[in-house]
Amino acid sequence: MKKLLPINLKPLLEDLPTALCNNIATTVLRLDKIHAHIGGNKFLKLLGYEKEIKEKKCNRVVSTGGYYSNHLYALSYWGWQNKIQTVAILKGMRPDSLSPTLQDCEEKGMGLIFIDQKQYKELNHYQETFMQAGDYWINSGGYGVLGTVGVQALMEHINQQFTFTHIICACGTGTTLAGLCLGAQAHQKIIGVSVLKGHESLENEIVALLPYRIPFTILNNYHQGGYARYTKELLQFMSSFFDRTGIPSDFVYTGKLFFALADLYKQQYFTSRDKVLVIHSGGIQGNRGLRILDSFMAL
């Protein structure tokens, strides 16, 4: 696994201008640069699953997600690359026109199964309906203990070379944040920006991935209306942030992360002694659903 992780982290680290950060030392880890298709935190999440899939000699990987899912996008490319069939289960009727993400998934050989809302809501009960002998199941977003393996390894790798007091990332399932907790040092503060509205169970879902209680903070006020929802203010911020830093973000995860970070600076959340590491988890491909963001797509 070590050779799969980026050995030289320096090209992935970018310092933000101090004028944007209230003079707080802030560095962005550009995981979106790891790979054009299997980049970001999805690359790291797949590392743990990949080992087990190959050990069990599974013929097919089945998972679930949304129409702009970074997880499905990465999984389809991974399956194509490794010559393993992949299948995605999605909510609703198949639309007349697929999202750019799902078009890419199909092009890479991923089978798409559309089911009604009731079945999707109770997918745990219907899961066996879609499974065959030799199949391997991965939860939506790569949620699970194995999904933390690559993130933990990366965090440990970072701490061998650099010193940060705070690590902050966007949270969907919370798997990435759990991996950061597992790889963090005792003095480091781990902060998650939830992109989901009313996801009261998120903290418990993260705790379930940890072998023991590790302190972390979840910020719940930056979801901009909910998962894959956005406001005009968010889009304007993302455009301005790109103009000033050259760093692209997406409206589902990282745009909300950087928006939250800017607000934390205003609140003087950090002290002048702090060193902040921001995890850019990728996901830029999802912006193709919004033409207004095409100007700073970095695919």
C-alpha cells in the first residue's frame, strides 16, 4: 500500500495567501491531483477494499450512490482498470439523459440499476436481491472500516514530515474524517464540515468506525441547504476563491469546506500559533452538472 500512496507530498501541498487566512498558516493538501479519475479521498478509500476484493477473488463489485457521485465515478474507473465488473444501484427511474458522471460510469463498463424510492430507502433489506455469487458490496461513499485504511496511512505519512495543529475536511459519510482521526497525533484537532442537512447520526457513524473514542469536531452549519444543494453565495465564493488561489472546488464538498474555513477565520477560530491543514478531497468532476462552474473545472 505504501507505494500506492503519494511518496512525495510536497507537490500536493499549497499554502493559502495569508491575506485570505487572517494571517493563519494554512496549507491545502490537493488530493484532487493524485489521479484524474481515481483521485481525491475516493482513491484512498478504495485502497482498503481493493486488497480484500483481490484476496477474495471477487468477480464483481456492487455499490450505491447519487447521480454525481465521486465514489461511483472512481469505482467505475477502478473496475475498468482492474478488469473487474462494477454495478451501481441508484434511486429513481432511469432519466432520459444521464448526468455526465453516470455517462462516464457506463462508458467504463459500470452497470446501472435504478430502483424505486422505497427499495432504495430500505436497501439493506433488498441488498441480496442485487447480489450474485462472487460479488463484493461497498457502502455508499465507501463508508466502512476498510474505507479508513488509506486515509489513516496518508495522515501518518503527513505527520512523519510536517507539523499541523488542525486538520479540516468536508464530511459526507464521515469515513475520511475517521481515517484522519486514526492517523492523527494526540495534540491535533480534527474538524469535519458536514455537507448534509439534518444528519444527526453522522457523529455516531464516525464513532462506529473507530476502535476507541478519538476527539473530533463536526460543524453542521455550512451545508448550504443539504447534499448537492447550493446557494448563489456559495457559487460566488467558489469563483472568487479560485480567482485568488487557483484552487478549484466543487459545490457538493470542497466549496462548502473552503466557505466554512473563511467563516472560521472571521470568527477568529484559530490562533496565530496554529498551523491548519485543509484536505481537498477532489470531486471536481461533479461540477459538470452546473455550467456556471465550467470556467474553473480542472479535469
